[in-house]
Amino acid sequence: MMTPRRLLQLAAIVLVLAYPILTAGSPVWQRLGALVLLAAISASAWNIVGGYAGQVSVGHAVFFGIGAYSAVVAFVHLDLPPILGAPVGMLLSVAVAVVVGVPTLRLSGHYFSMATIAVGELVRVLSSTSDWLGGAQGLGGPAMPRSVFDLSFVSAMPYYYIFLTVLAGLLGLTWWIERGRMGFYLRAIKDSERAARSLGVSAGRYKLHAYMLSAAFTSLAGSLYLCMFGFVDPESGFGILLSVKMVVMAALGGAGQLFGPLVGALILVPLEELSNSLLGGQGAGITFVVYGAIIVIIARFLPSGLLSLLERRPGRKTKTAPAVASPASGHAD
């Protein structure tokens, strides 16, 4: 029997595949589809550490900005296609994740979140004072495409397909992790880090691995953003609103669930675009208000996200979760 969750997943897959046909001849809707997929990539990357490991980072814009600036620097200073800066940005983001994660992942709860906010704001300020990065004015990519490797297209559909491919790869990797040892350990750490440690799980090590992986894909999202928009400045690359978006999207759809960030992106991105088109320059301020209201609603009524509604069955009691088994057969090194 097809469950509501399966039906929703099947409908989402059909919609994603049919979207280019449904929006043929409508540049606005094609651009919106690409933006939803790009947002879903960054939120899904955040979901690895924030959803599965329970480490709520509110400074993930650091990695997004590193990816965006790595791409534009490759063009401005090295005269290379921007996308060639993406691997460099991913490596830099992983290195930053190690430097930041080793001390901060020892913190718990809101202390870790506060530490990531501080790091994010520090990087934003430093980037705005760097002439090499364009200062507060930022840097721009190629005005005209020199080759297909510049990934500079007039239509949004090439970006749609590129983002869809990256998102499918990220979700596939997340699915594989979720069903493997690392996913088992991350969920145990999220439920009770002390209990996980008592069973032999190297909590610090697995949290750091999740943080590094999340940073790499968030950086890739930043590089793809630069290729599509062709410009980045400290606010669009390192602004705290970017981090808040990732958190809210994942939480709205269902943090720690494979398709949760995608569901959140499907709701929030059109909402943001609508508010910006209706209110113009005042849309950014309204966005903060809307995100704040969504956070309150999620915390009060939907702590497990919208996808959790599909798991509820009227008249049935929730089964007690099985106890975490001892990983004696293959415990962490």
C-alpha cells in the first residue's frame, strides 16, 4: 500500500522532472525553479550537521561565502572560469570547518550556535575590509560568457538542470550516510551525546566529519550562486540571513529528514520572491519578520517539521523507539 509519504515523494519527483515543460516560455517561473533548487542544496548541506547530528550552526553563510568568493576570485585574479574556483572553495571550507569545529563542537546547545554566529560575523567584517575581495562593493564575474565553462546563461533552465544534478547527488549521498554507520551514530549523538559516548561512539569525531561534509556542499552552493548571479559582496555572501534561511528551510520541512530541506525551500523561496516583488526594497525587512514568525510557529506547533504530519495516524499510538544498540560489532575508532 502506498503511504502518504511515498505519494508525496513520487509527486515531488514528477513535478521536478516535468517542471521545465510546465514552465516553458515563462522566464520568471524558470528562474524561480532554479532558485528553489539552489536553496535546497544549501539547506540540505546544513541538514547533515544541523538535522542529523543536532548541531545547530547559525554561521553556515561562512562556507557559502567562501564558495562564492573562490569562484569569483578565480575569474578576477586568475582569469579562469568561475566554476574552477569551486573545488578550491570546498577545500578551504573544509579547512575552516576543522579550525572552527574542533573547539566549538565541544560546546553544546545554544553555546555552539552563538559561536558560529560570532565566526560568521567576523568573516563578514573582514571580507568587507579586504581590497583583494573587492571590499564592501564586492566582485563581479564575467559580463559576457567567454565559453560554456563560465556557466553564464541567459536562460535559467541550464542552471535548473545543473542545480538538480547537484541536489540529486547530495540527497543520494545523504541517503547513503543516513542508512550507514555514520547516520546511526549521528542520530544517537543527537538523541543523547552522553549515552552515545558511553556506548563507544566517538562523538567529537563524527560531529566534525558531519560539519566538514556540510561545509563542503554549502561552499559548492555558494560557487553555483556566483555562476548564476555573477556577483557577490559581503552581505550576499556572508550575511547572517543566509544562515537563517538554511536553518528555517530545514526546520520547516523537517530537520533530520532527507526531503525536509527541499519541502522548506519549496515554501520559503516563492514566499520570499513574492514579498520582494510586491514590496520592492522593503521586502528584505519583511523577510526577517516572516522568518521570525515561522521559527516561533515551528517551535510551538511543528518541532519535527511539516513532513512529520505524514507520519501521524489518527487512533494509533506512537511506537516506542528501540533502545540504541551497543556498537560492539563495529564501534568507532
